[in-house]
Amino acid sequence: MERGSFILTSPFPAVLPLCVFLFCSVFWPILSYFIRYLFICISVTCFLSDMLKGIPGISYGVIMANIFDLSGKTAVVTGASSGLGRQMALALAKFGADVAIVARRVEKLESVKKEIEALGVRCYTHKCDVTNTDDIRQTVEDIEKEFGPISILCNNAGIGLFDVAEKQSDEIWNAMIATNLNAHYFFSREVGKRMIERGYGKIIMTGSIHSVVAMAELPLSAYSTTKGGILMMVKALAVEWAKYGITVNAIGPAYFGSEMTQSVINDDNFLNVVKTRCPMGRVGREGELDGAIVYFASDASTYTTGQYLAIDGGWTAIWRRIDCCLTADRLKMPAVWSDKKENAGSGNRTRGLLQDRILNPAPLATRQSPQHDSSE
């Protein structure tokens, strides 16, 4: 067929004007609106980029989608066989971290490991005596061989043996210092030197409300000394290691329920003290530490170091004189347990102690504090 005849018989010449008409009357307005919308989006993006580029933690033109995400990071939690250590390990795992859990009770660690792996992350258990520096060194080496570089360290191992100061034995004092204070330092030192080489790290210490306040109802001189030491250790290490991209912070929990503390915090007289001392009137619940742990472990806290965060229901937010506030009626204590004091116009006031079976020095030498997990 000749070219001319194709042109004459083809339907395209007739359809072409219709296509042009439809494009100009229908499609072009839609396309023009789209182009305008695209230019507006580009303009707004450029404007926001200029506004946000100077804000720490926000790269130029980019807002971090999930600053709490711990995926791809390795965390180590000491004293993780039960109590607060277990809660910390689970919190880190929920946000994507692979977790190495350390304690002396291997059978307890295996139980926690199953809970962590059920969250879809890896878990590694390692037996360690945190009072032994050789054990600490070997544990850190083994964890990094198994999981790679440690990004997060939660120093949680601790014990709580207590007695009145004048009867405190050398053995109790030395055990408290070795586990609650020295172990935190030695573990931080071993992990910290590796973090320095990599220019990044998150270290979290388990302090206590007794890092900043004592307690008239319980003889906690040794315990409070170790926890106060943790607070200054955090500040000192934070100052030394800030230049290496390492943050060091502490949590300060009040009394939380755990395997170790149930027999104490379920005592009615102790709970009456909690109701008096704590504005929320209760002990902590499982999960209420998670937010603080994940915050300090994540990039949400890149500009936060040397800090102590109390998780205490308001316990340390107030100051109370015991002889003005802890009345026998409020504590619901029989008079025989109270050291009464007559005040004109104010009735009987107690400056006293808890029920004798809580503060009796004889069993206290072997009793553990209701504060947090032991190193076992």
C-alpha cells in the first residue's frame, strides 16, 4: 500500500485533534495541579531543612524516624538472672538489641534467655563473678567474640546486706563495696576501653533512691554508701569519656517487686512506710523502668551524660521530718513499736523505727535489701 493511501485511510488524523482537545481540557489542568503541588512540597522541605539543620541530633534535611531503635546493637546486662536485671534485658530486647546476660546463676539465666529470644532477637548467657576482674575480662572477650562490639552496658549486679552501723561486720561492708561499687567500675573499665577505640558507647548504672537520700526506718549505711558512690562514679566517667562519644548515666529506682524483695515489700508495716514516703503510695511495677533504660541506651540520649534519673514515684521529690510526719496512726503501728514523744497540741508523734522484726539486727545480717537484683 502506498504511503499516501495510508494517510488518507488511517484513523489517526481524525483522532489526533480529539486527543489534543482532551489533553488541554482535562489532563493538563490535573497535571498542572500536580506540578504545583510538587513545587510546594519541595519549597516546604527546603524551608524546614534550613530551620532544622542546626538542631543537635537532626542531620541536615532529615528527621530521625525512630531514635529509640536498638536494632543491630549489642547490650550487656549484669545481674540479669532475675529482678531489675531481667526487666532491663527484656526492655532492650523489645527495642531490637541483641542481649548478653551475665550472672552467677546459669540456670536462671537460661530461663531469661528463653523470654528474650521469644522477642525475636539473639541472647547469649555467660556466668561471671562480677567481683573478680579476671572473670570480667574473660566475659567481655567472650561476648564480643559471640556478638561483636558491645554498644550498651547495663551495670546492675548488686546485693543488699544490712545491719545497724555500730554492729556492721567487716564482711558485710566489704561484700557490699565489692559487688555494688567495685564491680560497676571494673566492668565499665573493661567495656569502656573498647568503646573508646570505637568512639561510641552507652553505659547505664543502677543507682537507687539511696544514692541521694538515706532512710530512718532501715539501717542502710553500707548500702547507701555504695549507691552514693555510683552517683559520683557516673559523673566522673561521664566527664572523662564524653570526648570519646560515650555517655554514662544512672537510674535511681525506689522499691520494686522482684523474686528477692517479695517477702519484704509485702509486709504491711513496710508498705505503710512506702505509703508515707512515696507520693504515689506504692512500690514500682514491672515495666516502669523500661522507658528510662531505653532512653539512656538509645540515640535519644546522645546529648545526655553524667545524669541520675530517679524512678521512684516522687519519693526523692519531697523532704519530710520523720518525727513530724510518721505518726503511729499513719503507719498503723502499735505503741509498743513506737518511740513516742509528747508534743503540746500535736498529740503523740513517733521518731521511731519499723516493727521489730524488720529492724531487729539479728536477722538483718543475712537479709538482702528490697532494692534490686543480686549479682547471682
